Amino acid sequence: MKDFADRDVDFALDELIVCPQCDAAYRMKKPGHGERAVCQRCHKVLIAPRRNAGLHIIAVALAVLFLIVGAAVFPFLTIDAAGNKNAVSILDAALAFSGGPMIFLSLATAGLIIFIPLLRVLLTLYVLIPVVLDRPAARHAIPAFRLSEALRPWSMAEIFAIGCAVALVKVADLANVGFGPAFWMFGILVVLVIAQDSFMCKWSVWHRLEHPKTS
């Protein structure tokens, strides 16, 4: 791990990079592919460019897009208790309390585990496809990428997966539980979402959007 951040007080503002974790400010020097710029104080990775990272992110985002649609539509679990068998999709589970005052909770649940991850994927594709193809950035690409990053803490697919795992331990003692296609889709989806975020160097994306001719 190589540190490219060089402390200085006499430099242009556009040469400044600030650690998002501990707010330490550095004079930025762009690392090469495969190298990383690391905060000296908290060791947060500030810049980590990778070759063909954009293509990898787009491929993962497309896979996530199809998995989200499939996981929302296909059966997630089948439950057999006392001869009564029922299949439930993720969308059915999220909107289970769609009547009365609980509708707001249902809409929030559906948004956090389905619609916000879906929106983030669409925004990622909208921003990155023109950049990867060496074309001018899409219209409003900067606000779109900013919105995608702002929604990151509210994309809770992995939290839903953990909650399901805990619930299944208790339900398995009361009924026979079977896993539907959406269960496996959702499991792969969670892994790919984490992989997508790990592939992306946010500084590189911002740099390409703000300085398209110098990237």
C-alpha cells in the first residue's frame, strides 16, 4: 500500500483532497493503476484506480438490475405448516401491511430493500456508461451520481438478508420452509452490490465528470 498524500499548505484548492472519514486534508497526487492513495491518519483508501474498473462496475450493475427484478417477482420462500402451503415473494412480504396506517411502513420497507437499490443501479449505469465509452458525460450526471451516493446508506438489501436469516432460524421450528428462486437471486444480489461498491473509486468518477478533458 503506497501513500501518495503529501501534506502542504501552499497549493491550489483543486489540488486538495480531504479524507471523508477523519477530515484530514492532503495535497493530492494521482496514483497509477493498481496503486492507492491512503490517509496517513486513519488509513482510509482515498483513491484506488483500477484498469477496466468501469466495465466491471457496469457488468455488475446490469447483473444487479436483473437480479432485483427477478428477486422481487419470483417466490422468495415457501412455507408449509399444518398442511397449508404458501409462497411469498419479497414484494409480497414488503407490502404485507399495505392496509391502514401500516401502509407507510410497508412502502418504506419496499423502498429500502427494492426500489432504492434499483434506483442506485439505474443512476450508476446512467453516469458510468458514457464515461466508460469515452463520450461526453450524460446530462445532469453530477447530480445523478451525487444522489446515488446519498442513497447509499438507505440501500438496505444486506440488512434485509440478515433479518431473513435470523427469522428463518425461528420459523424453521414451526413450519417446513423451502427456498424459492428469489432467495438465491437475493443472496447473489447482496454479494454483487458489495462488490460493485468495492470496485468503484469515487474520486476517479468525480474527476472524470468534473474534468472530462484532463482525465
